[in-house]
Amino acid sequence: MIKIRRACLVLLPFFLVACVAVPKKKIDTQKAVDARVAAGLEYMKVKNPGAAREHLSRALVLNDKSPEAQNAMALLYQYEGDVENEERHYKKAISADKHFAPAHNNYGVLLFGQKRYEDALKQFYDAANNQSYGGRGQALENIGRTYVELKKPTEAKEAFNKALRLAPNLTAPLLELAKLYYNEGDVSLADKYYSSYISRTKAQSAEALWLGIRIAADTKQNDRISSYELALQKLYPNSPEFRAWTKWKGASK
């Protein structure tokens, strides 16, 4: 949140001060908008879109140029599956403040889902290049995923590694890097990133387990193979990865 400060200019040496002050009404309006947006987002978390809409609509009545309110309304439409209105509100958020990074990142996610990868990249870069944005690591992870879809592994690896430098707590880039290096035939480096990934995550996805099985097989780590195979069978018996493993297992006999 941007803090509004009074800017004062001293005109004379004996305590005569002229101040350029933000009107109290404007300050109160911003506080009211912030409160409504916060309430709307909380209601979305508890899956109450009706109450969320009430608060976000009131926020927009107070200030329809609020990028926070427009972005939050877009997220509500995302929750409801209304893609057209979701995009419309992201555009309004960005129009209100072209430097509002959360809207750029969220809009990029929408475009990515529509396979509009080049358009998504632009939005992700706008978010990642904003030095004040706390989600730069996530935006860079999204850039990496987009480059994977565009079949540009070099650019993808660069983005994932930068994401890890900015946000070392992220785990998804580690798995993505393991996949990229494994697909390139560099099993040793794939194993390095995969090992880092499993050391930081509590529960592996079917995709991660299937990758782990193949890496363990190539590096002759039989105990890990058995462990990952058991987890894949137990947790994801209906997954595409389970079917791929079954076919692979049959071919290896």
C-alpha cells in the first residue's frame, strides 16, 4: 500500500509553514477502498463469492480507478470462470496503474492458460522487471514455464535460475530445471536439481515421481526406484504418469 505523506515547504525562518496536504476525504476514501478489497479477498478465500462481490463492487463505486480493486474483481471473475470479464478487469487495473505488477502477473497467467504465450511473456516481464514487486520470483518462474511451452529451453533455464536467486524458497523451478536437464540427457545435473526439489517439498506430484523413477533408474539407485514406484501406485493410480510408468515398466522386462 502507498503511504500518503504530507509535503511541507518552509517559507520563512519563524515557523510560518505552508503544506501541500492530501485532503482528508481522499485519504478516507483510499482507506475504505483498501478495507473493501481486503474483505473481498478474504471472502474469496472462504469460497463466498457473493459476499466478495458485494465488497469489491463497493470498492469500485468508491474508486473505479483503483488498480487493487480492479485486480481483485478480476480474480473474482477467475474464480467464477468468467474469462471475458476477468481479462477486462485486468486491463482496467493496468490502465489505472501501468506499474501495478500483480495485475500484470495475473493477466499473464490468464493469457498463458489460453496459450497466448507471447502476450503472456510481456505481462510476466512487466511484473518481473518491477523492482518493488515482492512476487518477482514467481513472475520469473512463470516466464520460465512460458519459454518451456515456446520450446526455448535455454531461456527457460535462465528464467528459472534467476527465480531461484530472487526467491530461494521456491520449489517448482527446481523440478522444472530437473525436467529440462533430463530431457537434454544431462542426468547428473537433473539428479542434482531433483534432489534439491525433494528435499524441500513434502508431497511429490505424479509428474515429479515419474521423473524421479527415471532419474533413479538411470543412476542405478534401486531403493529410490522402489520408493517412488510405490508412491506413484498408491497416490496417483489414475494419472497419465502412472500409465506411462506401467508402459515403461513392461518394456523394461
